[in-house]
Amino acid sequence: MSIRLGIMGYGNLGRGVECAVKQNPDMELKAVFTRRDPGSLRLLDPSVPVISASEAGKMADEIDVLILCGGSATDLPEQSPKYASVFNIVDSFDTHANIPQHFEKVDMAARAAGKTAVISAGWDPGMFSVNRAYASAILADGADYTFWGRGVSQGHSDAIRRIEGVADARQYTVPIDAAVESVSSGERPVLTARQKHTRECYVVAKEGADIERIEREIKTMPNYFADYDTTVHFISAEEMKRDHSGMPHGGSVIRTGSTGINGENTHVIKYSLKLDSNPEFTSCILVAVARAAWKLHNEGKTGCHTMLDIPPAYMSALSPEELRRSLL
Amino acid sequence: MSIRLGIMGYGNLGRGVECAVKQNPDMELKAVFTRRDPGSLRLLDPSVPVISASEAGKMADEIDVLILCGGSATDLPEQSPKYASVFNIVDSFDTHANIPQHFEKVDMAARAAGKTAVISAGWDPGMFSVNRAYASAILADGADYTFWGRGVSQGHSDAIRRIEGVADARQYTVPIDAAVESVSSGERPVLTARQKHTRECYVVAKEGADIERIEREIKTMPNYFADYDTTVHFISAEEMKRDHSGMPHGGSVIRTGSTGINGENTHVIKYSLKLDSNPEFTSCILVAVARAAWKLHNEGKTGCHTMLDIPPAYMSALSPEELRRSLL
């Protein structure tokens, strides 16, 4: 019997989940829930029912795992605990600093209801976290480095859009080759933010806007840009649409460490991603994690989990025997 | 209280485990067991007792996990089931084709004794398997590639040493850059063995040996060399000692796959290792897996496991709370 999934929220991530389910024959999409008018949504597969979020509870018996596809700023802090008391859930909560608090809230709700939750699934947090955990467990004497990009940062793009006179903006986070090469070679440099990444901004200015002021406001913005070498390119709305409508991303997690009686041997562990579509890749992870959540639930493992708590085999559609035979 | 480890077999791997334990303050080495004369072994830490393998059973209550550091050809098929009925064990059994059968034997022994075993820990099988499992679960529509090297293959070196007239030999497996680049770019080429790796051989010939015959025998050896572009270099015993006494290795596991409604987006997941010392790195993994085995045992999870069955967090010395806070 296939695993019956629901999607809560039909933006880029929700659409990505719909696509990913089609690539996994052991999965079935039972419903998409939305806070918008259900009639206004056009799914890729029109045979899947679209239901108002307020009616979701009525589907509790027909959905094995609900994948929450909302944002971390306002949607998930409220939705994840709420739905974890009705469904097994998976979310992609990615505000790193607030994960412990989010975990506690979801854990309490899921435990009370006998449900299973997995939070912060995706690639960072998610697969990057998993790789940081493995690498630091293996190389006890070592140092970790994470590089992001080249890719679009939604948060930084939004920050530029809030500046007066900006009609649209796209920000690329770009890792600095020399830093990646130094770390990949086994050195353990101490790197500032500026030495690890640059920031490339593409901005459409409103007619008559003071572009010198906009550029200055971007480059001096604390936290977002002031600590980086930032370049600003003013382009037309047409160029923005033509050249910057994709959502590529990626990055790498690198740990270097030493072994031997005098630390004489150096090792480099590197995990890297090159993604044409950040939301579609994240969606694929959410679907594999939903499979794991269902296995955990069937073992009676209720409460909140993260990908660090999930055996790799649980994410696979293959049986343990097949995995041992085919890819161990 | 620290986890009390034993080492069975004190070769390169056993010495690596002794080094690795020193880097992990939650671990303690209680004894080294050997089939040789215990008095003939010189440990890095002379305060650790060396005990005859035949006496190992007497230490059952003093060792939480026994790490088996023997070879896959003859040691582990006999030792792993035998010791799994007395100790919690970890081994690095790496004869891929025989893993299912080894698993069954160890599982039966461990279950009957209420012990926990983890087999085939290391990097391949091991971390490479873990990465194949994650990547194939995430990118359902994709293709896997594994490249090994540049590194010393013990099996291929041994095969050359068995040729008449060969005094010593070292074989390096070398991945072909063009193939790695093609795969890393997101293409899905179909590659023969010859298109993925070359084989570089360094040979010390005995005095008066027919080096043309040796070179021909190497290059035409079925399974080992005939399907590859192989180069043979004859060197002196001094050069062998000076330039080829290290045991570097590494490689990469790459999966490329497509997502989107028409498979229009391509993604590349790549895990790669660059190791100065293959046995020392493998030893570090064995120690982290021993930690996981002890956690599994304390949860009542007896029988045989592989790294595919182990949550990443179990390999870490950090608590789940610390992991969520510091590296999720």
C-alpha cells in the first residue's frame, strides 16, 4: 500500500512536492490544503483535490504524512505544532537559531497526540547538517567549513526589495574560490565572512530613483551586506525576467582533520550540491523524509525528530535487504 | 562513564583504532587482543594490556564494544560471528558480494546472545554506501557513479606480487578526470571500467627477472587489469620505500538526477574523500560506529546492523540537544 501524503501550502515548495511524489511509486498525493480560495489553485495533476486549510482536520484518517510547505518566518512556527497534533508532519523550518525552541513546541504537540514529526528537513538545515554530524564524529580533531552558492538567497533579495526606490531585486551568494580551494586542500584557515563569500545584487530601480543612494544603502546594510564585498548591478525589468528567474543554489560542507599518533595525516571530507532548483531539490528531500516519518510512526516513535535522528535506510524505498545487496 | 573498547588484531587498522580512541575523550581502550605472542606487540600506549585472542572471552564483562581489525578474506568471516556471540562488535567487512551472507551469520549469532553488531563499517562499504542511499532516496530519477582514488589498492598490489619475478609492487587506482568532470557537470554518461579509472603500477623486479613478461602478465591479467589502461613502472627497492610507503586513498560518490514536471532541472550531489591514510581514516569511522553500536545496544537493539541502519546522531559524542543547537 502506498504512503498517502498531503501538502499544506502550494507555493514553490508545494509544487515541488507534487512533482517529487510523481517520481516515487510508493507515494500517493491525497490532497493539497491552502489558505487561499481552493478554486483559485491549478495543480499539475487536476485530479488531486484542493481543500481549504480550515477543513484539513477532516482528512486526518486519509493522510499518513502531511508535508508543511509554508515559510519559516510566520507559517511554520504556528502550523507545525498545530498540525502535529492531528497528523504526522514534516516541515523545512530553517531559522537555525530558533530550531531548539521550535523542536520543543512540536515535540510536545506530537507526543500528546501520539504523532510523529520531523522538522528542519531540507539541505541546510538537513543534508548539510547530516554531513556536519558524520564528519565531526569521524574526524574528532578537525574543523568545519560551510560554503553556500552560487545561488539565490531569498532573505537577501527581500532585504534589497524593502529599500525605497527598488522595484525588484535578486541576490546571489557566491563562495570565494580561493577559500574553497584552501579548505579543500586540507588547510585549516581562519576565515572571516568577507573571506568566504561575496554578494552579487541585481536590482531593478523604480523610475527616477536615486541609484547611488540605493547602492550605498545595500552595501552598508548591517548583517546582510556590510560584512561582505558586495557588487550591485542595475538592470531592466526585462533583463531580470530573462536572466534571473531561476532559483539555482548549492554549496559545500567540508571538514578537514588530522589523525595518527602525532596528527601527521590529513583528511578532507567534502559534501557538495549543485542545484538547478533550490525548492524542487528541497521538495525531494521532504518526500524522502516523509517516507522515514511514516516508518518511524509505524515503529511507535512519536514526538519530534530531525534528519540527525533518522537512519539513512528509512529514507529509501528499497528494503534493508535490497539496500545491503545493491548499494552497501 | 566512558565507553570501554577492545581491539582484535593489531595491524594497520588496529593501530589506527588505538590512535583514534585517544582523540575521543568519551572512549577508553581496555585491551588489545592478538593471535600473535602478546609479548611481541609494542602498543603506542604501553599501559594498555595485550592479551592472547584465545583469552578474549574472559574480558567479556569489561568491554562494551570489540572492534575487529582483521581482514575480510579469512579473518572476519570466522571472527565476526564468533565474537558477536560474546561481545558487541564492529567490523569493516568489505567483500561487497558476500555482505548479505556475512550479515545473516553475524545476525544469528548476535541475536542468540543478545548482542549488537555493526558490520561493513568504513568508507566503502560505509560512508560511500550511506551517501549512495541518501542520494538515491532524494533524487529518485537519477544515476549513481563511484570513483576511487587516487589511492593504493591492496588487492591489486597483492595480485602483482604473486607474479613470478616480482619482489614488491604498489598499485594506484586513478580516476579519469574527464569522466569525473562529465558526471559532476550533471551529464549521465554510460561509462565502461576503462573510461572511469586507470591503473598505475610500481614494481620492484627480482634480479634477472624478465621485465617484459612481468609487464605483459600484469596488463593482461583478467578482472584486475585487462579491462583498464594500465601503466607499469619498474623501480628500485629504495624508490619503493622512499616514494610509495604511504597509504593514501579517497574517491567520490556522485548522483545526478532530474526534477520538475518535465525533468527540466538537473541536480548534482557529490561526496568526496581525500585521505592521507586509508587505514587511519577507516579506524576513525570504526570508533564512531562503536559509539553508535553501544547506544543501539543500550536501547535493546540486538542483532546485526550496517551504517545504513544508524541515525547520524548516534555516531556523535554530542547529545541530541547539542547537535540541534550547534550543527543542525
